Amino acid sequence: MEIVDYSSWSLGVKQRVGGRRVPLAGTIELTRRCNHHCRHCYNNLPAGDSKALAEELNTDELLRILDELAASGCVWLLFTGGEILLRPDFLEVYIYAKERGFLTTLFTNGTLITPHLADELARRRPFSIEITIYGATPETYERVTGVPGSFGRCLQGISHLRDRGLPLKLKSMVLTINRQEVRDMQRLAEEDLGLPFRFDAMLNPRCDCSQSPLAVRLSPEEVVALDLADPERILALREFAERFSQTRSMLHPSDALYVCGGGGYSFGVDPCGRLRMCVLSPEEGFDLRRDSFQAGWDQFLSRERALKLNPKSKCRHCTLRPLCGMCPANGALECGDPQQPVDFLCRVSHLRADALGWKVAPHGECEYCKKN
């Protein structure tokens, strides 16, 4: 599950070369199947889901799309899932991506990493590998994954990668069922394993708009309490918000619906080959099985990128957007409307602003301003 790293999210990426938008960074979901059954995940279908397996891009289709991405100017590529290592052709696809020159990041739960796979990755090093951990003890970790023995397999996978000096980072989603071990997870990563660690508590609904993950989402007050307990996180949030504010007017018109990189310099491709603004976007997307990536980028994503924010939306003049993470995908998933602000995100942003001492500029009728 993808987690935003506030400390390294680049907002200054130049989007145009020679007057045209360039898709510099892409995310490809190789599968939505997973060998874990995490209650919070937005796209973990059962590992043996025959319908999902039948609909996934085959190897040749994936390689063709990689060719088209390389030709379009894409440089950064993230492979995510589901669990990417469930695909028997993972190494073939990964090696091909490396041969095409992509700077490649891998998101995995780590439990399927073998010595052979680690050796192959060491021969063709990725830019980064990120493994999500769900607890510092087997009890908590496996309460989240629902799979006995998964904690030990995860640690074994991490060990295989560490032994080969691969660029590895650990992260966690913080839930009501593992929040008591956040600091223990950090100590496990940083002190015991010598690896960087970050966490995120901003859960969203499933990609099919099911609200089930929200049952284990922390309250806005709990999210901000976690922020305040970590000085480095507060500093990263402050720096990110300041950089966002400085670059937003340059990169995005004030009335733009999308203020992220989607369709500007980034994109997502789902396991069925549908091109979208990002992998969270629940819209139908552009079918890369029927047409080329360049056509989807120039036509479909260009139209999406040109969409305007409702003139009456309080988001239009809100200066807190870098603290909330609100985007059309969030609105569509949680409210059924890409233009509708998500109550949870609004509340988090106002609490964060109060904690950071930010002055909230007037932005129309806002019930959250009245609460602070």
C-alpha cells in the first residue's frame, strides 16, 4: 500500500519539455492479489482470485507498455500491488524495466523474498525497495495481516535484502489495531535493523469504494497526536507545506481540480492496463490494451488535468491543502464525488494547522474553522 513520504515528495519537478507535458514518474500495479488479508488495505484481493488473475495484463502486454513509457520520457517507475511477487513473471518484467533504463522502486510485504530473488535484485539493483511492517511483535503484525507466520517470513525477507546491501526502507500504516507499537516498530527498524522508517495514518476506502478500511482508521485527533509525538515528522510536515505553498501557484492554476502531479508529470496504471491520474483514482480510465500510452497521456489525462474546481468549493481558497492530502481520488472514494471535501481530511488539516501555529486564511463557510 502506497504511503506518502512528506519529507521527500518533490513538488518542483519540471512538467514541460519543449512545451509539452512529460510523464516523468509512473506507478504500475502489477496485481491486486495479495497473500495477506489486511483489513485496512485498499486493493488486496485473495492470492488465488481467478477473476483478478484472468484480467491482469500478461507479460507481453506489460513489456509493450514499458516500451511505450520509455519512449514517452518516463524515468521513475514504481511497481506496487497487491503483492508484486505473486506474479511468476515478476523478475522478467523487472529486469526488462531495468534494461529500459527506468529508476525503479518496489513496494512489497517482503514475505515472498527468497535468497535467489535477492541475488537477482543485487545483480540489477533497484533505486529503492520499501517493505511495509504492521507490528513489532508477531501477535500485532499477524492480527493485521490475518496470516499466521507472516511476521517471521517478513523479517526473513528483510534479512535477505539487508545481507546483500540493497537499498531498503521500512514503513507502516498506523491503525487502531497496531498504534500501540508505532515506537516499537521504529526501534525495530532504526535500531535493530539499521533501516529508515516512516509511518502514515491517512487511510482511505478500498479502490472499489468499499468503506471497510475506515473501521480501523484513527480519529483525526489521534493522527495529529502521532504527529506531535515525532519532532522529525512535524519538521517534515512543515517543510513540505512550505514548499507546496511556494510552488503551487507556479505549477497549478488556482481553480485547478488537480493540484498533485497526476496528469502533469505522473500517472498510474492498474493491473488491467487502465491508465489513470493515479492508482487511487476510481474512474474507468484509459484502456492501454486498446490504444497507446502516448494517446492516453495526450488525450485522456490531458482532459482530466484540465478539470476545474467547483467555484463554490471551500477548497478553492483553503491554504491548508498541503496538510490534508485532499484530492479528487479521496473525494470519489469516500464521498462518491471528486469535488466533495472529505470530512476526516478537513479535520486533520485544521488540527495540524493549530498544532503548527499556522494562521488559517478565510476560505468561506467552514465548520472546521469554528471548531478550532
